[in-house]
Amino acid sequence: MIAVLKRLWKHGIGTIPKDELLHVNGRGKLLLDDTKCTACGDCVLECPSEALSLRRVQNEFDFSITYSSCISCRVCTEVCPTNAFSYANEPMPSVQLRDELVVHYTINRDESEPKGEIVSDRDRREVILKN
Amino acid sequence: MTEIEEKLSSRIKQCFARSLHIRHVDSGSCNGCDFEITALMNPVYDIQRFGIDFVASPRHADMLLVTGGVTRNLEAALRKTYEATAHPKMLVAIGGCACGGGMFGDTYAHLGGVDKILPVSVYVPGCPPRPQAILEGILHAIERAHELESSRKGNGAYAARTSNV
Amino acid sequence: MIHVLLEILQVIFIIGVSPLIQGIVKRTKAILQGRQGPSVWQPYYDLHKYLNKDEVLSIHASWLFLITPYVVFVTMIAVVAMIPVFITHTLLSFTGQLMLVVYLFGLSRFFTALAGIDTGSSFGAMGSSRDMFVSALAEPVLFITLLAIALPMKTTNLTLITSRAVTGHSPLLSPTFYLAFLAFLILVITETGRIPIDNPDTHLELTMIHEGMILEYSGKRLGLMMWSAWIKQAIMFTLLLDFCFPWGISLVVHGSMLIASFIMVFLKLTVIAIVIAFVEMSYAKIRFFRIPRLLSAAFALSIISILTNFLL
Amino acid sequence: MKISRIIVAPHELIHACRTVIANHGRFITMVASDECGREIDRFVVRYIFAHDGKSMLNVVESVLTESNCSYPTLSSMIPAASWAEREAHDLFGIFPEGHPDLRPLVLHDDWPEGVYPLRKDYALREKQERDSFSSWSYPKVEGEGVFEVPVGPIHAGVIEPGHFRFQVMGDSVLHLEAKLFYTHRGIEKRSEGMSVVKGLYLAERICGVCSVSHALSYVQAIEQISETRVPERAIFLRVLFAELERLYNHVGDIGNMCAGIGYAYAVNHGAHLKEQLMQLNDFIVGHRFLRGSIALGGVTEDITEEKLRYIETTLERVKKEFNEIVEQILSHDIVVNRFSNTGILSERIARELSTVGPTARASNYDIDVRRDLPYAAYDQLVFEVPTFMEGDVMARFKQRFLEARQSFQIIEQVINRTPKGDIRVPIGDLIPYSFGIGMTESPRGENVHFVMVGENNTIYRYRVRSAPYANWPAVPICVPGNIIPDFPLINKSFELCYACCDR
């Protein structure tokens, strides 16, 4: 009993205050800087969990990140030639509908020469490259 | 929504905001999410100060935290646990696997995602989500507890729709 | 008239304050573990929620399962009506009261255990069998201990015991008191299902005793079962106060005296709750088959206490 | 590590394995595979043996034809092979003749008969209807006063799923039957056809709390095939990550074991220490479970000098508190009483079942991959492998404590000795249909990964024998004779993960 009190005296209460609780330091949410992205599709091909997809919509590209699949592995940050990816310090959003876990970015790059339309096909779990 | 229903839902929200009992169900996770849920109970995060506690029986619980993307061998057990929980109840999917299959996806032994068999209130993505994210998800679910009554009515229809999955 | 009102107030006080005592125990434990812990009002919130929830019943549940929470709750209220809290008068008062208290505890136990078996769940049955094992040992010891307390007071009427304890010379001088006090403390821990006998916070279904029996309850009935357990805890604490630390319990109906005794009782209950939390934190659960040893220690203590009473 | 292959006909398997064992070979696991894509008809079984101290593995191989896919069982000679053979029977439909217990293991009773998911002609996504007629048979103990207590698969605490059946007399356990593989996700099938780079992320997710060890086993298997030489700095950093993982697991387990006896004080302080270690992990590689730290051909993240210093100061603090807490726990007489003589695993059974890790070492079975088959930089570091004679819960508790102390020492050495240089090299070419075997010592024991690559750098067959897979069969053996309330304690003292056993 004395030991219990001694420890409490020495180390106090370790609980972090409520207002600091939701503050996170490590990698959390994956973000894309759509001004840097050239829609080359390398990340889509390399992503191990098929969290990324790229789709051509007329003259633009629709780039999407599916948070429910993202495993924060940093492969995309490594392969991206323009360093367009970054991790925010906030956790991935908790949502009510699964569709809200997908964020879309529209990429409009005239000067880039995209390799083609890349679709991450979730049913077949492979990436199809179409020209 | 009738007046009675509206009253009822505010009452539920009021109840859950101060006292929430959680039952954790592992439906085939890698153990990572489970450990982060355990971490919520440690002195640093101390989830009990929010009036949230983990209980031993689904009958005592208001919320199920499901980790893992439902394996074939656990599908029946998960359904039974859900049925054994008293209304009003919520189901929160913790981790990438529970949200949509994660790395393992859809295989002969893995359904990939809790929402294929049961209605999910809140999805918490991450592999595994940090304790802070899980807590945020739980608080998020409490906030929308007032929608529970409507989901309760839709339940029958949902079961019928998913029975042939 | 004022007596009856006060006595009813006494009953309401114990029923109302019992969740708070539980809250204080939990909060103290949390602080000793180095964390902030739930608010002391948490049991009230829990109770409020349980009473508002729907129930899920096992298909095997019979009338016994359904009726048990009410039986247990009413039994506890009946006991509360017999024990002095801040005045020595009680709603029910007669010779042999102590025996009835033990038997009423036995009745609630009997029903809880049957309800545990009733649903056919293995944990319920396991909890019931263990509870019967513990109570088979604890009940005779409780008798002897109560006897050890009743003997120097020369009555089994709780009102008289308490009033004699209050008016009599300080019991702190006699060894009888210390021995009986120790024995009673062990029994308080046993009866309230705390460490080192049972673990109230456990999530391990294989080690549960009380929790195992109420595993199948949900909603309102679960709330009642929990509340009954808290009331029982409050009763045990109050009995401990009545027998061993009766200072401040008012003998007569007098305004300022009553307020003082009210505050005293409240403070004493808080102190006991904190002490129990300390005991719980400093011990681990003992091996199941070692429980008889602990209880036989209590038995021996009360026997010696009785003997010293005759010898000294 | 050198691999020597012995190829025999099925009827010669027993003889060949006996010879290997006589030459001090230690049975590790059996790997079955369906290799119908090549010119082989059709199944291959491989029994893997290790020669401790010589850094050599023996693989006894045999080809089974599709028409006659049976082979003599080795379970009677090597009890440890029993599960692997049962699993192969479930997933490939190859038949070990004379096996004493061929009940389904991985696929439960509702899986239809005659359907084998790991055969190459079975599509990954093909679902099967539930066969509700067959049921799992449990051996029963009969007699007056004996009754059965079924537990699980969903448990009351935050624990993984497993089903246990106790045959009890009062509270004393007469027999325990464990039905596992509830979290079987089909990872081995899932990996087939995946590129080896992506396979690493799958390997990390086999188990939440041994991610580094699993990833390391996997990359070692691939590096063995491609004959990659990993840079010096990287192998030291690998040791750092592996030991940090061991540390947070052992520290957490020490607290967790006290949960089995309701000693809440130690549970919470243990959890607090573990949290500090996990926050340290988060700080150095950005993941609380150290996922994403190991890469093919090295490590992903370089640890800067400041980070190394930070690790040093944090561990100094944790170490002091850890010693304090363990001292307090061990001086508590109820704890000592509950821990000693509970759940004894005898040395004989530990050896026969080829148990691994702290469990084996606490039963005086002195094996440790770090010392016997050194990998990463372990051959350049000085550390001891503690062992105990008793084999009870107390021995396993002290074992973890002493091992954690060794880990503190190893990390200290790594911090002072890590050389400068590259942290990653590209891996070489992978010759199709060659295999590699990676072995590492996780906090729970040795993890063995068998990887066979196919064409275009994809995985052809991936088999994981995790530490819990080797240790689980020992648990039901040491429970009878104890009482039911002691089971959670015994189970926690083994600290077996269900996820990496079931895969």
C-alpha cells in the first residue's frame, strides 16, 4: 500500500488533458498537392493497397484517395517524381458513409504528357493501363 | 419524424453522452487495432473519464467496436453478438480492414468489410488508427446517436437485403 | 410522525447515495492507478442509461430470470429499512433482526444464483456455482461475526445495538472490538465482491463471480441488479459504521444533531469507500481455492473475539 | 544461411527425416505447395529442419502426384508436424497416411468437403456455401460431476477470437480443447501473384504486434533468393527496430499478465510504460507498431543522431521505471503465489512440440534464432539468452523481464556502434521458382517465412509459420490440472497472438 502511494507521489497522474487528447504528432491523413501532381500514375501502380486511383474525365484527371484502404505506407511519397504527396498531422477522418472516405482531386495539367488512363480496378485488384 | 420520436432521440443522445458501454468484437483483425483499443484504457488516454467503459457482455453494451474485415469463420459469431446487443445500439468499424477489407481484401475466407453484413454507424479508417482517431470515431458516433431510431426501423429491410451476400 | 418520516428519509438516503459510494471507490482506484478516472457521478449516468434501454432476453429465460431483479431489489430495500444510518431508530425494529439481515442476503443470493443458471449460459452457471461456494463459507462466518458484535451489546436488535454502541463507553479500549472489526472487514470485502475475492472490473469471463451471474441481463433489469449490488455495498459499509464507528449517530430527533450526524455519516462512508479502494489496489485476486483460508481467518478472529469477551 | 535440399520419394520421407534429426536437425515446419504451373505433377511437400549454430537449413522434399496425393505422416515421429500436416490436408487435399487426428483445422466444419482453396485452380475470390450438416467433434471426458464449459469465440475482454472447451469437475480442468483459426483470412492465397514489393506490406499485416519480425523474415527470404547484401548501417537499424518491438511487447506483457490475476495497479503502470515505448516508435518511424520501417534491401528510414540520443534518454527512463514495477510485482506475495506452479510446461513437451521463444526458454529449451542462426547484425552484438527450469507462469514472467533487460542492452550497443553508410540497396533479380526461408526471433519466438517466387517477381507460394503456430499446441496440454480461473493467466503468460497463427 505504501508502494502504491509512493509511486503516485513520484509519478503523479499520467493522463493527458482533454484538450490535448486529439492532438496527433505522427503521420496521419494522406494529402495530395494537386498543383504539383502530373497525373503520371506511378503511385497508382505502386500503391500496395489500391487506395489511389486515376481516371480521365475529358480533359482533366480525377485523382482519388480512398482512406479506408490507405495503410500510410509512404510508397506514394517515395515514388512520386514531383513530391506531391504529404501526410497531415491529423488522423484520417471518421465518417458515417463509406463513400465519404474517398476524396477526389481534379488535376488539370496542360504541359504534362500523361501515360494514359489508369484505373485501379478494385474487383480484379490489378491496375489496368489503357492508352 | 414524429414529436415522440424526436423527444426519444434527444433522450438517447443525452444518455449516451455521459455513459457509453462498449463491446469490442474482433472479426478477424491483425491484432493491431485491438491493441490500440486497449491503449485507450491506459492511464494516458484514460477513456473512462468520458464515461465510456468496456463491458464483458454484448447485452450490457450500447456500442460494438468491430475490428477486422469479417472472416468466414467469424461471420456467424459477429451476427450473434450484434443480435445480443440491446437497442438502441451502434456499430463502429475500426481500422482499414473493417472499413473496406484493407490489405487482405476479398478472399475465400475473408468478406472484406463489416458493412457487407451489418449496418455501420461510423467508419474509422487507418492501419491501425491511432487511439486518438478511435476516440474521435466513438465521440462522432455518440453525436449521431439520435439517428439510431430511424436505422432501427430500417433494420429489417437491411437484413433482408444482405442475407444473400 | 416525524420519526417515520426520518426513517423513510434514511432508506431513501442509502438507496440514493449507494451509486455515489461506488463512484467514489472507482474514482479513488483510478487515481491510485495513475489516471484521472470516471467522475464520481458516473454510476448515476449508467443507471439512467440502463433504465432507458431496451432489453434482450435469452429464449431460455424463464419467469425466474425475469423476477429476480425485482426480488433482489426489494430484499435490499427491506434490509435498508432495518439499519440505522443517522438516527438509531429504524422503520423495522425487533429482536432477531441480525438474523433476518443474514437471511435476506441469503434470499437475494439464492435468486441471483438461480437466475444465473436459468439462461443456460455456462458463465452464469459457473458464476452461480462459485458464488454458492463462497457464500457457503461466508454465511456462517457472517453469523459468528455478527454474534461477536451482538454479544457484548446483549441484543440482536440493530436499533438497540447501535444506540448502546453510541451511548456506551468507547469500544476502542477493548480487544473484542479490534478482532471483530477485522473479521467484519474481511466479510465486507467478501460480500461486496471485491479484490482479493472477486474482481468487479474484470473482463475475463472465466474468473468472474458476481459479474458472471448478471452477464445475461440487459437494460432495466441489469440496471436494477447493479443498483442492488451497490445498495448491498452501502448496507455493508453502514453496518460497519454502526458497529465499529458509531460516533455521531443521533439518538434523538433534534435539528442540529440530525444535520451533524448526517454530515458525519456521509464523511464516514466516503472514508470507508476510499479505504476499500486502497485495499483493492494493494492486492491481487487470490487463488480461488484459497478463499476458504481467508474466511476461516475471519472465523477464527470472531471466535477469539467472543472468547475475549467472556474472559476479559 | 545455407539451404541444402534433399529430394526423396514419398515413401522415403520418414527415413530421410529421421536421418536429418539424428544429425541434430531441429524440425521447424512443413510446407506444402501446389506447383502444377511448372512441369511438376503436382504437389510438393517440404519438411524444413534447422541446424542450430551451423547457420544451415535442411529441406527434405518430396513430390506427390495428383492421382496419388498421399504420403506417410511424420506426426508420430515429430508431434510438432501434426498441425502443418492437418493444414495441408485442409488446404491442398493431400493426405498424410496414418495421421492420428485429421479433423479440419484451418477451415471450419461448415466448409464443404473436397474443396481445397490453396490449389492453383481455385480462384482467390471463390466463396463456398456453408455446409451445415457436418459438425466439429470434440473429445469428451465422461463421468459423474464432469461437465463442459464452452467459451468463445467472442471473448469478454478486448481479446482475439478463439473457442475453448473445458471439461471440468467443479473448477478443476480435466481436458481442454482449443478450436482456433477463426481469424483465418487467406493471406497465403492472397499473396500469390502479388509482386514481391507489395508482398512486404502484406507480411507486415499478418500480425499487428510482430510487424517488424514478420517483415524482416519476409525480406530475408527474398534477399536470400536474390543474394542481396544489405548495407551495414541497415542491418544495425534492423536490429534496433526488432529490439524496440520486443521491448514494447515484453513490457506490455508484464503488465498484461497481472491483468489475469486482477492486479490492476501493475496492469495500469505496465500499460503506461508500454504507451511511452509506442510513442517513441511513433516518433522515430512515424508508426506506433513500427510498420513501414523495413524495406527490401535495407530499411526505409534513416535514424538521425538526435533521434538515437532521444531513444537513449527515453529508454533510460523507461528502464528505471520498469525495474521498479517488476520489483514491486515480484515482492507481492499473492502474485508470487498465483504465478508459481501454475500452467507448467515440461521440458519434454516443449521439445517434442518444437515450441519456440520465451515459452520454450522458460521450460529450459534453449533456442534463440538471434544466437543460433544469426541474422541482421546479431552476430556482432553481445547479449545473453536467459533460460529457466521451471516452465510455469512465474518462469515465463521472469523470462520476459530478463529478455527485456537484454533488449535494453542490445539497443544501447546499437546506438553506439551503428556505422555510417547507405541504408538501402536495390534487390537483385529473382530466379523464378526458387525459394528462400527467412527466420527471425519475434517477441513471441521464431517466425519462419517460406517464400517461393514465380515469374515477373511475383510470389508463387508463401507460407508463414509464426511463433504462436508452434506454441499453441502446447497451451491445451499445460492447462489440465489447474483451475478454470487460472486459464486466463496461463493463456496470457504464453501471450500467443491468434492473428499470426491463423493468418
